[in-house]
Amino acid sequence: MGPPLKSALIAGLVGMAALFAATRGETAEFPTRPIRLVVPYSAGGPTDVVGRAVADYLARDLKQATFVENKGGAQGAIGAEAVARGDADGYTLLVVSGSMFVLNPMLYKKLAYDPDRDFRTLAIVTEDPLVMEIHSSVPAKSVAEFVAYAKQHPGKLSFSSAGTGGVIHLAGEMFKQMTGIEMTHVPYKGAGPALVDLLAGNVQLMFDSFGTALPSVKAGSLRALGVTSVKRRSELPDVPTIAESGYPDYLVSVWFSIAVPAKVPENVAAILKGSLDRALNDEAFRATLQKIGYSVKRPQSAAGITAFIEADRARWSAVVKARNISLD
């Protein structure tokens, strides 16, 4: 072997060794500085609650400071765009409400981010149904009775939501579509004001999250007619699902996930996903969220996560098109 060829071979081997060492070092060392979880909504809401629980676990598991940054606005689009356009180094994660990746692309003709192109979802953290709850002034004790009452009083009923285009709003639109009834949608700036007006009797119906619905339902202030899951919930064992009440295709869930920019290196994404998967199997983490009304998912593969999101998109696409709903 001549000197030039020998030198080239040595240089190549040295280069490969350096690359291997760098890759191993990157994997072993990440994270070496604080991690940021961007919550694209205001503090105190459900996305924020889930994000802070995840941040606490990551800090302990990865032994690195992890903090939440609230960056709200435009149904989560402002925070999502900031993460999508930021550094794809694994140090910035996005806390996602399902509507950001499922509904926003359907409701906005121009969206500053593309869920599939710009992000990789590492874990679905929680998934929960809604509760169909009514004011006591409505003399219905079941979904069937409510539908009959609504048809007997066309245009007289209204339902509240946390804002146009959210899951709570579209749950009502899906119900109208499947039952053939008409109700007036009354949007509010948040689920809190929407619930207050329902309790006051200014609106008659709301599809509410379990966390906020349970106190009023258990106190007798509101009447729960159905839940939007496939099976009944242990918190309300006597309340049937809407599916078993005559509408087998009715299924609505609110879910939260953690995503990173699509170009985050594979090895870094694997470390983050590993930590998140450990959180989903950690009994203390699960208990923390379950105590405040959230059902924690178990770890899923990348294919499983994709299938989950695609199924939710298919479910809502027909409703958005049929009701001609847009946020532009």
C-alpha cells in the first residue's frame, strides 16, 4: 500500500471514529441545558396543566431544568409557529391540544404551520371525553328526551362553548348534525364563562370537559345526559354514552400531546420520547393527572400516534364540511 493510499485510509478511519464519538457524545450528553415547553395558551387552562405536569417529570427524569413558557393566541397557532420556526435541537417542545393539529388546518385557509411537515409528535399524554350537560329548566332525563324536546321547540335552545372552532363547539355541531335538531351556538372567551351562563340558565346545553363538569353535575346544579366516549366513565357510572343512546357513531375526545420540530435529530428525539414514555408508565405521574380529572394514555409507537391523529381528523372533517365552519 502506497503512502498516499495509506494516508487516505487512516484519515478516513479517523474521521469515522470522530463522527461515531461525536454521535455517542451527543446522545449521552443531551440535555446539557434547560428544556423549554411552549404552551400555546394562557396559564391555568388544561393545556397548561398538562404541560406543567410533563415539565416536572422531564426535569426529574432527564436531570435538567425544564420550564413552561405560555405563548397564547390564535387557537394555539402563535405558539405552534414559534416552535416550528425555532431551533430544532430538542430543547424546545410544544404542548399540543388536539384541535391545533386536527381542527386548525380545517378551519383556517392559511395556517402558519403544518402539523405533519413541521412537527413530530412524540407522545399522546391524555385523552378524555366530554360530558353533555343541561340546565334544569330543560325537562329531559335522557339524550332521546332532549332530542324530542328540541324538535318540539325548534330554535328555542342554545348551547355554549369556549369559543368558535374548538372541540366543545364542534361537539355541539356534530350532535346537531347526527340528531337533526337545531340549536343556537353561543361562543364565549373560555370554558369558564360558558359554564357560568349555563349554570345561570342563559343557555341550555354545554359539552363540557370532565374536570369542570363533575362538580356541578355531582352537586345537582346541572344534569348530565351522556358522555362522548365509547364506554361509560367510572366517575359517572349511571350516565350512558351518547353512542349507546342511539347515536353509535358519536365519539368526541379532548387530547393533549407533546411534539418537537420535525428536524430534531433522531437520537435526541429518541431520548425525549423515552422520557415521555416513562412518564406515561409512571404511577406517580399518572396519579397526579388522574386526581384532577385527566385520563393518561400509555406509550404508543410512531405509527400508533399517526393512526390516532388520522382517525380524529377523519371524524371531524365531515362535521366541519357539513356545517361549513371556518375561522377565516
